[in-house]
Amino acid sequence: MDRKTEIHNKLLKLVKSDNVKVDELLKDHLYTKLGGKADFFITPTSYEEVQNVVKLSNEDDIPFTLLGNGSNLIIKDGGIRGIVINLKYLNNISSDGHTVVAQSGARIIDASRYALEKHLSGLEFACGIPGTVGGALYMNAGAYGGEIKDVLDYAYVIDKSGKLVKRLASELDLDYRTSNIPDRGDIVVEATFNLKPANYEEIKAVMDDLTYKRESKQPLEYPSCGSVFKRPPGYFAGKLIQDSDLQGTNIGGAEVSKKHAGFIVNKDNASTTDYISLIEHVQKTVKEKFGVDLEREVRIIGEDKE
Ligand SMILES: Cc1cc2nc3c(=O)[nH]c(=O)nc-3n(C[C@H](O)[C@H](O)[C@H](O)COP(=O)(O)OP(=O)(O)OC[C@H]3O[C@@H](n4cnc5c(N)ncnc54)[C@H](O)[C@@H]3O)c2cc1C
């Protein structure tokens, strides 16, 4: 039996067969609509299944990668070796007093809307961020003056050894678009947000205003990964790109958005190579013109196509 069949058979003993896919095309799961295939793509339905897969990965030396909603990821055209874990079926959201508890596969937008329905304030900033709760914790997602760090009380994670562990927000080193989740190799499975009771109409007015701002400024009609670059200290990435006359520049099907200079859109069937080449071109041009290094916010993972 070859190794791939062997791993497949082992996965089928741990996760329901409908939830184990082989050679899954990842572009269908990514906001950018870019990326090759995953050897295995699994969608566990319990924490125990996730724990068992982590243990299998340790015992048989099989790499795994977490995929949330794919809104902050570029996956290369050669795809991902090993197991891609997607927690979309672990998406329950509940509330207890002033807290909202969300499983990590829930969309942070849904957690924000749920908080509104419960008349709880604090997650308004997240009402247009198209990621999952797990992806939002991973990079301390934020917008319009708010961020996960402001509202997260604690999270449950599955650690490298497969144990379910509680981590307080203060233990996650949450900072501007970063956390220690990747360094620790934790898988976030649940988050508890501490919110404040407030008036429904007031919360809704803030969310409506942020939605209007987002829709009027961002090129939401095209696939993208949102803001490609972090805000460099003392500057705005979008302004530097705009002042470098890069808007409308394209490589293959990838284009620096004419609507929002901080976005690169997949305008016409771009390959990952086009997209990455355009990111590098923007970084090089801005460095030459203004001497500023643009650090990527978006993560690039996977293998080059042979
Ligand atoms: C149109 C658009 C607008 C955006 N606007 C904003 C914005 O205003 N503010 C902002 O901060 N971001 C924004 N983003 C970026 C993105 O939505 C956020 O970074 C989001 O938090 C990513 O979540 P995700 O589930 O899509 O993660 P993915 O892109 O799937 O993954 C991102 C990283 O998180 C890891 N990960 C995912 N789930 C888990 C988990 N359960 N446990 C451990 N690791 C995990 C992945 O391995 C990967 O390394 C925007 C993106 C788009 C496309």
C-alpha cells in the first residue's frame, strides 16, 4: 500500500468519510480564488476528531495546516502537502450573560451579528471582516479602531500534543495583526468574548456605518485577500502605493485595485505566481520611491508548481 492510501485509511478511522477529501482544489475555499490542491482536506465535527488528527500527525510525521475562511491566505499553485484542517462545522455561537462564546469555525461576522441580537456591544468592528473566529484570533483581526485583543477573554486551543487547553487572552501575545498562535502551533477551537450590554439601535447604527464605509471604499466585487500589507509605522500602505502610481498596475490577471490601493484583486483568473509577483513589484517600487519596507499582512503558504 502506498503512503497516501495508508494515510487516507487512517484518516477515515478518525473522521467521518464524507468529511475527508483527497486532492481537494483549495482555490474553491479561498477568498482570492488562488491555490493548488491539498493532499487531504478534512472537516472535523468535534474537538475529539481534531485532537485525534493532531495525534496521528505527530505519530506518523504528517504535516497539517489550518484553513479558516481563506480570507488572509495565498496558497501557491503547487498546493499543500499533508492535511488541511477546516473547522467550518465547528461553528456554534452562544451567549452567557455578557459573554459570547463562538467556536472557531464560525464567521466573526456572525459572532458580531449574534452579539447585536443579544444587545451586547464590543464586536461591532468585526461586522465586515470576512474571516472565521479562529483566523481572527490568529492575527488579532481589527478594523476601525477595534481589535480582537479588546474583547477576547479566553480561548480553548488544541496544543501541539493534541491536548485541549484554555489560554487567557493575555497569554496569546495579541498585537497589531499578530499573536503567538503560530509559534506555539495551537489550533484555536473556541473563543469567549467579554462584551458590554448596550442599546440595540446604537450597536446597529455603528455596524451600519462601518458597513457603508467598507462597501464604499473596498473593491468587494473582486476576489482578494483584503489589505495586502500591514501599516508601516508613520505611514499608510495604501497612500504610499497610490503615490507610487501603482493603482491599475497588473501582472497577468492580478491588479492593484483602482478603488483601494491597499488591495490587490484577482481580476481575471490570476495564478498565484501573478499575484505574488505583483506584491513583490509593489514592495520594490515603494521601497525605491519612499525608502519604506512594506511588510505583508497576508500569509503565503504552500508549494510552487513543478
Ligand atoms: C475583503 C476583505 C476585507 C478584509 N478586511 C479586514 C479587516 O478589516 N481587518 C482585518 O484584520 N482583516 C481583514 N481581512 C483579512 C481577513 O479577513 C482576516 O485576517 C481574518 O481574520 C482571516 O480569517 P480566516 O478565517 O479567513 O483565516 P485564513 O485566511 O483561512 O487563515 C489565516 C491564518 O490563520 C490560521 N488559522 C485559521 N484558523 C485557525 C484556527 N482555528 N486555529 C489556528 N490557526 C488558524 C491559518 O492557518 C492561517 O495561517 C480582510 C480580508 C478581505 C478578503
